[in-house]
Amino acid sequence: MKQAAEPAFIVPAQVPAPAAATQSSSQAAAASGPDPGAIARFRIDLLKIVALDKKYPRIAQDNNWTGKVELRVAIGADGSISSITVKKSAGHAVLDDEAQAMIRAAQSRVTVPPALGGTAFHLDVAVDFYRKDEDR
């Protein structure tokens, strides 16, 4: 006896798309968080301004204090800094404080990209305080 051949494929009945799949692309992007590329561009622009206006505190210069301050900067949905946290100190409060002041001053001169408008985000930045080797 011959058996009936199985169909090569079966077409499923139409199933409604899940709710998440029906979101617009802008809603999906907002749900997944801020655009990492836009955050990276904002960070670069911020650090360019910091580099232009860098101040090495006089007391640190006089005492040959050097170091790197690592900061976490939280930007609110309105584009202003909501907080700055020292993730890693340079070992001298005067350097840590100056790094935070430099970020605050620079942020007021950098425009938040339209892709990040109305979105809170954070970024990590480092500010170095090292004396240039004058013998070179």
C-alpha cells in the first residue's frame, strides 16, 4: 500500500503580530535606551571643550600632584547635568573637585544631540592632571 506523501511545507495560519513588533521604530528606539553613537559624539564634544579650558590647580602644580580622575556624569532629560560621581579619585581632593568643575563648565557649552533630546543618559569620562616633561 502506498502512503500519501507528506506536504513539503505547511503554511501556518496567520498569527497576530506581538504588541512589541507593532511599535513604531521611534518607540522601539526609545524603549531600547539612548543611542550609543550619539552619546559617544556628545562625550567627544564635551572632552574637546574640557581640553581647551583645562585648568591645573596652582596648589597641585606647586606640590607636583598628578593623577587621573574618573567620573560618571549623569545628564537629565532636560540636557543638564543631574549628577557627577567620582568613580576613581586622583588621590587629591583639589584635582577631583577641579575635574568636576571643568565638566560642569564644559557641559554648558556643548549641545545635546537631537537623538538624545528628552532622554536621560550617563557617560564616563576621565580627566588627567600630569605635568608636562619640560626636558623634552
